[in-house]
Amino acid sequence: MLNSKRFLLFLLLFPSLCLAQVSERQLCDAFLTNDMPVWKQYIDSLSRHPSPVTPNRLSIEYGYCGAMMNVDKDAARLYVKQYRAHVEAAKGLPAGHYEMYMSALYVYELRLHESFHPAKSLSLAREAVKLAPNDPLTLTYCGTALFYAPKPFGSKSEALELFLKADTLFQDPKWHDCWWRPAALMYIAQCYDKQGDTKEAIRRCQALLKEYPNYTFIRDEYLPQLLAK
């Protein structure tokens, strides 16, 4: 497999070929190592070479916009506008995915001070689960929304229930290389931590690293913090 630096150089040199070259595994690896330039190059290449808006494309745009919010909001603004256009134009999405991605859009626009729909965002997150109660992506998204929502709107215990159900569905091998799975496992550990069960949070992190040893946030930051408690 190409390492991240060589992979990024490949994308820069051969942008017209990247759609055929970027695999879900490579995108997941970039997520685990927080190598977001790989995701940026993937998204930018799609913009340079117009193609249909697919569920996978929205998944990466959703994740990249969220990551950019914590790095550079000004740079994120362009991608959020692009993300909005793609969500609104998407056709034939799986049940609940339109509501899920629109919910995230309202959160991003709120953080950019371009809209104010916190209640609508959470309502759409719950609607996504109602429409697709056995989809690990809608469950993970709604769990994330509840995890971050302030009281009385959010609930770490309800979020944990959704993440655990998603984890059961993520056991299907087809999800192993999807970046949503390790993200959900991270949130499970964080939910236990927030509820005061440090021991279980540590156990969950250690199990996560057995499957995804290159998850740098868990390995280098979060687990050491838990062990130091």
C-alpha cells in the first residue's frame, strides 16, 4: 500500500486518475492518521472532474467539513457551500441519508454563523434513524449529534445506545475499511468515559487499537489520557 506522503504526491501528479486509484481503505487510513490532505485532494479531484454525487462522496465531504471546522473555518466555508449544493442535488440516496447529511449541514452553517437551526438539525438526525433504524451510518450520525448537543437536547446515554447498535451492524466485514466504523468505536469509548466508566473506556480503546493500530488520536492522545487518570 502507498504510504500517505507518496499517496498524496500521486494525487497531485495524476489528479485525473485519482477516482480510480483512491480506495475506501486508503481514505480510512488517512482518517486514522489524521491525514486530511488526502481527503482534500480526493474531494478537489471530484470537483475538477464532474461526476454524479454518490453516497461515498457525501460521506467524505461530510467528514472533511467536520474536520476543517476545528482547523480553519474560513477554509471550511467553501467546502460547506459545495457540500450543501451536493446534498441538495443528490439523487437516490439510501433511506435517511438526505436527512442525516442535511442535519450535519445545519450544524456546520451554525458554526460558521451562516444559519441557526440547532433544533432542526437534531430533529433531522432523529428522523434519519426513524427512516433507517438498521443503518449504522444513520445510527452513528444521530449518536454523534446527541453526544455533542447541549443539555437538555443531548444525551450521552442515548448516544451510547445508538453507537452500540451501530457497532453490532458494523461487524459485517464490508464495513471494516469504512472510516465511520473506527469513528463509532471511538465515540463508544468516549461515552463510557463521560459516564465515569474509565475502565470500560480503556478496554474499548485497547480493543479498537487491535483492529486499527494506526488510529493516532486513540493511540497517542486519548488512551494515554485515560491511563493517566
